Amino acid sequence: MSSASVRRFMASLSNCPSLKHGVSQWCPQSSSLTRTQPSSSIGFRTFRRSYVVASSAFANENREFVIVGGGNSAGYAARTFVEHGMADGRLCIVSKEAYAPYERPALTKGYLFPLDKKPARLPGFHTCVGSGGERQTPEWYKEKGIEMLYGDPVADIDIEKQTLTTNSGKLLKYGSLIVATGCTASRFPEKIGGNLPGVHYIREVADADALVSSLEKARKVAVVGGGYIGMEVAAAAVGWKLDTTIIFPENHLLQRLFTPSLAQRYEELYQENGVKFVKGVSIKNLESGADGHVAAIKLEDGSTIDADTVIIGIGAKPAVSPFGSLGLNSTVGGIQVDGQFRTSIPGIFAIGDVAAFPLKIYDRMARVEHVDHARQSAQHCIKALLSAQTHNYDYLPYFYSRVFEYEGSPRKVWWQFFGDNVGETVEVGNFDPKIATFWIESGKLKGVLLESGSPEEFELLPKLARSQPVVDKAKLQNASSVEQAFDIARSSLQG
Ligand SMILES: Cc1cc2nc3c(=O)[nH]c(=O)nc-3n(C[C@H](O)[C@H](O)[C@H](O)COP(=O)(O)OP(=O)(O)OC[C@H]3O[C@@H](n4cnc5c(N)ncnc54)[C@H](O)[C@@H]3O)c2cc1C
């Protein structure tokens, strides 16, 4: 960059309204800002450096863009960097895991299929295959000039010096930093047996591998937790024809989303598949046998459930360490960001599960631990960082789960939910297998869940949840089929 163009650039900066929150507040109307221009937010020093970094080179150890965390959102962020021509020689991903980013939901789905039913394995499910994109293998990152540091988590950050230190002692200087560290599985304390051999938590490939080797030898499996992870693992374990019990303190499965009636239908389906339920109970401790391996679960009501393999699915915590100084949200947890994923520190961003962001549609702060948000937040953040995009993230919550999908399963289940599960509910359909639940608040349709709908009906879900039309609840209640209910909902969109 010539000194004249540096002067022009500095002049354009001084006309910007504010640099407080980072790059995207660079004057978007400025002709000097193009899609391919490096847009680090921390000032001239970094900008100049970005121009001296040669393509495909990290020789001076100054990394223009660093992503910490090599999971779902990192994979989609990398793709967006590539799409903007800003990856080659400029982007470094530092990952705790030994694998290139992959579609994490597979770990409790295809990954746990019985071994004779073609289980999913890497490299099959690297991002971005989950959304129909290219499979970004480790070779892809090499070809794109993206530096990957595997198996070396970031242990420390120096915000003043713009440096990171990894576990192995590497010192990395960054221009802009994207924190994409996701969550860690919540664990039972060691003193109640949470670390016994045979007790599993699932977050990473290594965890799923350990579980698969346990399942190969298991006779009695106990799954603790009736949320997404518990439901998916229990469905997988009976696929291995293992004696499987699911245990949870709530009254029904997926209490956070399902209505009691919907949960009952799924519980019956699980029971037909051989899963046993122990509901409304708390765990006292896990007990080991003479060999030190887990042997039983002791419940607070005094009863005991024998198990040689225990999977704990009791939630997850945002992985904020060592980034606590970026500003945490005390209500929903995680690193606080604005509608463009900017933290309180200029040039530092957070995306995916770890980000506490403004959920514009419902006017509240949220942290969303779902893959759709991981993908979309990554794309939104990187576009805002690299281009003139200035609009705020406007996410519509979308959750899904898939169970019993292995070959030979009598019924494969795939449901989707869009919106907010607030207000009264109307359930339509006979679960044969089609079923839908509508959430209505103050006369408006707020959320909708559908299993086994047609593609046209699935396409309607986000439209309904986004526009929140006024619906005739009585008409919906009287609908004789899911099809008719969706006709009513569709016509409310036009009303
Ligand atoms: C088993 C399982 C099943 C799931 N199923 C579904 C589903 O069916 N539907 C759905 O919508 N969502 C599902 N999810 C949630 C979804 O996978 C997450 O929302 C998504 O992975 C979040 O992406 P992320 O990039 O924020 O975090 P992650 O994908 O978790 O990636 C974070 C990465 O950062 C690494 N890391 C952490 N700390 C550091 C550090 N200090 N230095 C370097 N690296 C670090 C981690 O090891 C990890 O590799 C599932 C999650 C799990 C665990």
C-alpha cells in the first residue's frame, strides 16, 4: 500500500461515525470499502500488516484473522472467508479437536448407528455437508491456504497485545479474532461417580468413539436426561438391541419444547422400540463394581438401576474460558455480542453456541445451542466483518431432531420446530406418523412443530413463525387432518 493510499485510508476512517464496535462501522458508503478489502477493526497497525502478509504465508507469525474453535460455526465461517477471497494466507483456525470442522449433530445420530448399519464416520460429515454445501476436508483447508492448528486449545488471551497462547505454548498474534468455542457437556461431579469408567458425555468425536466402543461390549445401558441428547442416544442404543433405560427428573421427554401430549406420543413410540422410562426422579450417585467400572445408578428415591454403560445428557455450558474478559451475559451465559456478533472489545467477535446475542424477533437476549444458528451466525458475522453488510442478525429459532433412522428401523422420525413455544397449543394429526403442534399467544401463531409433513408444509413453518399471523384457534382445533390445519394456517397468512 502506497503512503498516499494509507493517508487516504486514514482520512476515510476519521469520517466514520465510530470504530468502537469494529469493522462493520467503517463507513459502508465509502468507495474505499470493497468486498475484498481486508477489514480488520483494530486500527491502522493491523490494517498495514494485513497488506504485508503474503498470500499463503504466515511467516511473520502475524495472523490477520484467527478463529478459536474448530467446530460447526468455524467451518461455516471458513467457507464465508473463502467466498470473500479473504482466507488464503490470512485465516488461521485454532482447534482443541484433532479434526477439521464437522457437523456435530451427527455424533448422536448416524455416528451411533449399529456397526452393521453403515454408521457415519469422518470424513463423511465435515462441514458444510449438513446444509448441502461442500465437504471441507483437511485437504480443503490446505488448498484454500487456511492455517489449521489441531489439538492445541487456546489457554490465554492478551487483549492489549492482541495475542493468544495455546496449551502447547504457541504465541499467536491476531488482527481480528472470532471466538467459536461452542459448549462443553455438563458433567456429574466426580464425588458422585461422574468420572467412572463406563460413564459417557458426548460433545466431540473422541467422546462418540469412546461410547461406540462401550456399546460394543454393553449389556445394560442407562441414559440420564430426557432432552435432545438423551432422546437421540436412547434411540440409538435400542438400535444396537441393548437393554436401554432413560432416566430424567421431569414428567416427560423434552420438557423444554414438547407439550405433555406430544411427549406422550413419542414416549410410546420409544417404548414400542424397547426403551424403558424412569421419570420424575433424581440421581443420587453412580456406583462402581469390584472392577471400578460403573455398575449401577442409585436414585434419590432409594431405588437402583443396573447399568454397565451410562450416558449423561444433562445439558451444556458455554465454553467461555479463557475469554471471560470479553464481557459475559449474566442471564443467558456466554459472551455478549451485538447484532453483528461484535463483543465489547473492538476487533473481537463471538459466534455459535458461545454467543449471547440480541434475538431481534422476540426482543430479548438469547444463546442458542443449535446448529442452524451456528451456521447462520458464522455467515452473518464474517459477512459483516468483510463486506459492507451492516444489518443486524435477525434469527428465527429453528430446532430439529432425527431418531430411529438406521436401516431396518420400523419408523424413522424427523421433526422440525420454528418460532417460540409460548401460549396455548393445538395438536393436530394421529401420529400415524404425521403430527403437528401449533403454539398460539394472544391470537397469534407463534410456533409450529411438524413431523412427517410434505416439503410444502415444511416450507411453510418458517413463514408462519416469522409472520406470526392471527389464526382462528377454534378452526385449527376442528381440523380433521394436518393437511387441513396447514390450509387454515396458510390462509391466515393472507388474511
Ligand atoms: C451430540 C450433539 C448432537 C447435537 N444435535 C443437534 C441437532 O440435532 N440439532 C441441532 O440443531 N443442534 C444439535 N446440536 C448442537 C450443535 O451441534 C451446536 O449448536 C453446534 O455444534 C455449535 O457450533 P459451535 O461452532 O458454536 O460449537 P462447536 O461445534 O461445539 O465447536 C466448538 C469447538 O471449539 C473447540 N474449543 C473449545 N474451547 C476451545 C479453546 N479454548 N481453544 C480451541 N478450541 C476450543 C471445541 O473443542 C470444538 O471443537 C448437537 C450437539 C451435540 C454435542
